[in-house]
Amino acid sequence: MTLDPSSVGLKGEPSKRSWTSKDSLLYAVGVGAGTSELPFTTENTKDTPQRVLPTMAVILGGGGIPMDKAGSFNPALMVHGTEGIELYSEIPADGEIESVGEITGVWDKGKAGVLEFESTSTLIATGKPLFKVKMSIYCRGAGDFGGERGPSPTFEVPDRKADHEVAYTTREDQALTYRLSGDRNPLHSDPSFAAMGGFDRPILHGLCTYGFTGRALLHALCDGDPGNFKGMDGRFSKPVMPGDTLTVSMWVDGKEALFQTKNQNGEVVIDQGNFNFA
């Protein structure tokens, strides 16, 4: 199995995706939003128009990526490495997008290879770009193909107390709600399948943890206004178990912030966090 560095720059075929008000509500509940966040969890509350959590971009976008052109690797040995979003406008409660994806990096890390992708989504109703989704996957056993090692980002949190900290406790059945937004991987629901992966019970979706983290950033730094949420990047560093408590620490510098998400044991589960807001 070999990854193909010459595939960088290749684009996929445009892919369309639509969603409804119900989809937006279900996503919000899936990442922990509740009765204190009615703009995101209801559509008929008095004087409260429905709005959409910005991190919903990760399940709506990402289409049109030509993963089949990046070479060959074993999907069973693939791990989600990083995830990022850039918002150009507020996501509507319902709509349709067209996405075009591109391979942006193929790196040789020795025992593993790394693939990087971007996908830009245009809102069909306006013809304007709505958001961009960026991601990387770590492919174990797909390295040593003679390619460049690629960048190794450095990340240090400031030597001071965080400016903001927000803690949320996930539910024991959190993954069962989140999976209804599209990711039906049995790793997150079937105990026997999770055991084959070396876990004593199903783990939480990484993008669900990402959504919890995005909610914390939205409320602490954007006054709960999705229009102020501009960009979010992070690296997945440790699995989260349903029922874990997630604490998001933020260090602010102007309209940018560094962040980390830790579990109740102080272990970092999302690292190298960068956030931009208005």
C-alpha cells in the first residue's frame, strides 16, 4: 500500500448536500446543547429565531474529496488527525450546498503517512462560499514511501492562567444521539466492535468532542453569536469516553485564541487549538 505525493492538487467532483431545520436541531443536541441554548435546540420559541452551531460545518461539508486518488492505505489503520473549519457566513437552519474537495498534502512520517484535504462549500441559494472544512488523516503502515516528511507544527500555551475555562459533562448515551447526524460507525455504539479496537466500551466520536469544544468557544468568546465565529482548528490527541467531563481552556490574544480540551483526568483530548473570532 502506497500513498501518492503527486496527487496533491487533485480535485474531486462537486458534491451536493442538503439539510433541514430538524437536522440542525439534532446536531445541536448531539453535541450537548440543551435548554440554556434554545436558539440552537428549538425552532418555535417565542422571539427566538433558530440558529445553527458553526461546527455543524464538519458534518455538512467535506464533500467532493478525491480520497481514492491519494494512493492506497488500509482504512482499518486510519486515524483522524486534525480538523479545521473556516466560516464565511452564518450557516442557515436549512439549505443546500455544493462542495469541491482537494488533496492538499501527502506526507511521509516513517511508519505512517498523513493525508491532508480541504473542501469548500458554496450555498446554492446565494452562489457564495459558506465555509471551508480542512482535515488530515494519519494512515498507520502507509509510510516509508520516500516522500517529504512535511511540517511539524509547534504549539505552546502561554505561561499564565487561561483567560476562560468552560466545562461540559457528556452523557453516557451521547454517542447514540450524535450518530444520528450521520456517523454510524459501530465503534461508537457496538461494545463488541469497540472491543476489537482495544476499547472496553464504545468511544465518543472525535467530531462530537470537537462540537462540544466549539460550543465552549462560541459562548465564551463570541457571546453565543454564530456570526462572530470565524475559524477553529485542532488536533485529536486522545479518545473521549461517553460520560467524560470536557474542560476547554482558552488563552486570548485580540481576536485570536489558543485552546486545549482536557478530560476529567487532566489528559489533553484536543490539542494545538487555534480559534478566530470577530
